[in-house]
Amino acid sequence: MVLSVTMAYQDDTYYIDRILKHADQNAFAGLVNKHKTMAFNVALRITKSREDAEEVAQDAFVKVYQSLPQFKGDSKFTTWLFKVVYNLALTKIRKKSLVSGSTDEEHFVEPAGEQIFDTIAKMKEKEQKKHLSEAIATLDETDQLLVTLYYMNDQSVEEISEITSLTQSNVKVKLFRARKKLHDELHKNLQHELHSIL
């Protein structure tokens, strides 16, 4: 059963404090419920299998629970959680390597054609998700993961670098290229919407 998106959650530090100081199992359940959808989505972007993604997400929360006493709060809880999810997902598909070679490009410049994303922003949420999901699905596994973390879960470049072990420069370049690919794909699929506002 999907939780309502309007459900209010406490800050992560509240749950962590309750778990560590009071052994509050309900607090851990709250932490899981708060982040399970995104943990699953991150795992799914890598494994391409709902069954594998569910298993990875479950294993990640077990590992996080067991290691919670060692969590020092140097980074956001979600950064740590998604790093665990990422590593477990890579292990699940160890025959593949999502981390490609480095690049010499150093600058992260927003591509032209922002009207594409303005068009998306004006759509109803259901339409947005449909078009974005279709466009994201055309990206390779690494780009899908980076886009999910950066644009859909508000992880910073620094946090994504920590999660994926890619350099910040590489993350920026890959995000730039992924965004350009998304732009091109959305442009192809949204000709009608574009013409109506130009």
C-alpha cells in the first residue's frame, strides 16, 4: 500500500535519536516509511528489476539499522542510505559496471532549451511523471541514477559524488550530458506542447 505523499514526517535526526537512545522500533519503521520509495527507485534504476530492487532496498535498511550506532552525522542520513543502496545494487549486478571512465571536461553548464523544462513544469503532476519517466528510461543506467538523485531527490553534486564514488567533476559532466539527452528526448515528445507556447 502506497503511503500518502501528504503524510508528515519528522526530521531524520529525530528518528535516529529515538532508535539509538530509546531502542524505539516504531521510530525505525518511521525512517523506513519515509525513505523506502526513493531507496527502491534508486535500486530500480540500477538493477532494472522490481524484485531485485525490493530486495536491495530491504537489505539496505537492515544494514543501515545494524550500522546506525556508527553513523556520525558527517553527511545527511539520506546520503549514507543511498550509498548503501547503491553499493548493494552494484553487488546485485556485479557483472555490470555502472561507473564509467573519467572525463577531461571540467565545467557544468546548463544547456540551452530551458523552455522544454518550463513546458514540463506547467503540466499536471501525472503528465509530468509520465513524460519524465519515458524520457529518463531512454538514458543509460548511470545517467538514470544521477538524474534520479539530483533532480528527483535533491541530492547535491557533492552528495552524489559520495554516494557513487565518482568525482564531483565527473558527476557534473554526466549530469550535464544526461540533462541534454533529456532535453532532446522531451523536445521530440513534446512538439505539440512546445508549439502552443512559442
